[in-house]
Amino acid sequence: MSDKGENVILPSNAVFLVHKVGTSKAGRGTQWETRTKAMRAAPDPNPVLSIANSKNDAVKTKGDAAEGGASWEFVSYTPRNVHQLPRRPKDKEPKRKRRVQKDSNSHKNKNTSLVSVKQEPKLLRDPDLLPPDLPVALVGHALLYINFFFHSIAAGAYTLPCLLFNPAKRDWFPRMMQDEAWRCIILSLSASTLASMTGSSSNYVDSHALLDEALRQLKSRVASGALPSDQTLGAISCLSMWNNEQGNHEKAWIHAKGLAELVKLRGGFSKISDGMRSKVYRGVFDIAVNSDRPPLLDDGLRGYPSGAIVSEDGSAADDSELDTSECRIPLRLSSMFDDVVQFSSTVDDAMTRNIKLDTNYLYQLVFGLYNRLLSCQSDDMSGCDNSLRICLILYIKSIVSHDNLNTTSTHLVRKLQASIQDCLDAHSSTPLTRWKLFVGGLAATEGTTEKQWFLQKLADTTAEKTLEGEDGWESLQAELGSIVWSRPINEGAGHRLWLQIVETRSQ
């Protein structure tokens, strides 16, 4: 019960994800389903004010409006004795008849004591906000897909703890809900993800229907020759990122190439609004990073924007000094290596001091570093130099994309394995070589031949240093720190890898 003078916020149509477990002759079965539930509210002496989710007011609150994904009703309520909900009389009329009478009376009496909520799984919406031709079966699932995207997919897009905000929630989501094609894509992505989790055939059907509608609209927009909007760029970026994360690199590359051309038509990244720029960066660069191809756009991304990363308290990170004489960092990569060290120390400092870093500045730096590392590769680059270049890319990914490092790094890990052999032949006992092997071991997927290869090489090279037990892990971690290492971010995953190395050595 709310306190006196509070506003009570109720969803127009609450949707619940219900996990059902049943038993049949064939065995135990499990499934997920959505249900709607009527909501009751205390009486209100004033008329109920409905706030429509139109295009002009779709983004009115900081984050709550985005989280709802549907229209809200705000009920002003001051508790009094005279406004207590009356007990329902115990009459003998059939339930169906009483319900019909109540529904008919509710239209006559505007000061009813119940907020009218429809029981059917029907989305209460402005027809201009959601695609008008949604399949009938999808309408009851739309709220589920929207909420799943916001609370699961968008929340997982930016997981670095020291970020000031999550652009996927704060900046992208409101624009997604205003654009029909982009909205279809995120609904399709949610339906596809839920289908892979639950095996529901209806989710697969929804996903295909929504994706077909989104592609039809995007093709129409591109064919019109009109200057692409931020929302159109965001929708195409979403397609590129989605295919990239699923391992469909060719499709992702096609979307990224088209997106890069449209960005050029707009006049470059600088002509895109601040809230959307990181989305477009990811659409263009993520696939280039994971497939290790030269970037599709340069557009001035050359490292630290304005010379520093601005944190929440306005302070800037100090320049990092690292003695690399023993590590044999090649000259052509030394400036990039120094900037990666500075980036890592900035994140470490923010994590240690509980400082929030401006997300847009941080990711402009990240994609600037990616751009430089992808652009400097060449056929005449030695195996040692190329393995360092790849490891620097993987190390950045281990910080900003640590939750999906393994699933998106398969190609990079294989290239690293092929190029690092020169270092193993000539410099197997150096700290830099062990650091490269360790980064490769972190990025390799469990159960793959690449993972086993890195584990075996790490077991061999650490045996030479007699690194054993917890003291051995601390010694190895100190050695990793002499190159570049983030304890707050990578220590947990690093320790798990260390235990695997110890087990491999004992076999």
C-alpha cells in the first residue's frame, strides 16, 4: 500500500513469463509461456490520467519510460476510510452474468473503483508506435520481447562496471521504439534469442516474420535515395552486430559495408548524434575486429579523443610509463601498445577508485585503437609482430567485451595460433611470449583444439619458471602486469585459466 500523497504506477497490461514443468507418460516436460493478469487499484476521487506513449512523448523519464515498453496509467491516491474497496456481495448469480453486468456498468460510471484492464493478451498501444501488420499471434508476445530485449540483451551490450551509463538502454532503446523498422529488428532478435533458449516454434515464426518486415522497410528506405536517418543507421547497425555475434560473418560484413556507405553519405561519424555514434561505431567495426579485416571507415579515429578519457569527477587518467626494453615491443607497434597500456590503467584506476567513465569517450578511444591495430597489418609483418597486434586487439576485447570474448574471437585466436609460432621458436621463455599465450588462452573457447593448444604451450613455458600453486599464480600475474594486465577485470578469468594450466602440467 502506498503512503499518503504517493503516486501509484500500474502497467496497463501486465505480462508474466511463466515457467511450467509438467509430467506426462513420455516423461517430464518443460515450457515457457506468457500470461496477462488484471491489476486492481485503490479508488481515486479524481479521473484517471492516461499518459499516451506517442512519438512526441515516448522519452519522458530518465530510464523508467524505456523500461516499460508500453503505456502507463498514473493513479493519484490518498488513502481514506471512505475509499476502502468494498467487499464483493455474496450473491448467487452466475459468475459470467456478474462479469457482464460489471463490464457494462464500468462504462456508465467513470468514477469506478477499479482500473479497467483488459484480460485478453492484447497490447494497449498507439497504432503508430508498433508495426500495423503484426501477426495476430505476435501481439500477445510483443511486450515480452520488448522487456526481454531491454533487461537482457541491452543490459548485456555494455557490461564494463565502471561505465557512467549504458547507451543501449539510455540512448538506443527510446529511438528503437520510435522507428518501425528498428523496432521490428529488436523484436525479431528477442524472439530469436528466446527461441534458442526455449525451443518454442512460435518464437521462431515471430522472429522470421519480424525480420522479413524490417528488411522490406529498410530496402524501401535505401531505394528511395533519401538521406538516411540516425534510426535507419541504427537499424542496419543492429543487423550487422546480430549476424556478427552469431558467427555469420559474411552477412555481417555485407551489412557493415552498406552501413559504412550510408555513414559517408551523412558526412561521416561526426554528423551522427552523440547518442547514436557508439551504435554506428559497433555496426561498422565489430565485424572488422572479429574477422581481422581493414576498417571500412577511418574518419579521424586515431586514439584518445581530446587527449584523455573524461571521468565522472572530471579528472583525466595519468600517462602510463612502462619499461618495455625486456619485452621487445617492435617500433611500429610501440605507440599503439603504449595507448593500450594507458587505456588499461585508466580502467583499473576507475575500478579501484569507484569512478564512472564517460561511455561515449571511452568507446571512441576503443574504436580508435581498433582502427589503428587493424590498419597497420601487412603481408610483410613478421609473425612476432602480427601476434602482438592480434593480442592487443584480444586484450582490449577482454576488457570491454569480457562476457562474450570467447564466442566472438574464434577467427582471431586461430590467426594468433598460426602467427605466434615464430615467437615460440625464438623467444619461448620471455615474459612477452607468455603474455601472448595467456591472452590467447583467455580468448580461446573451451573444448576446442585451439584451447588445448594454448593450454599445452602455457604448461610448457610456465614449467620453465617453476610457477606452482597460488604463489605461482601471483608470480605469473605480476609478470603479466609487467606487460599489460587488468586485475579488476581479468583476475577471475585468469585464475580459472591458471588452474587449467596446472591441471595440464600434471597430466
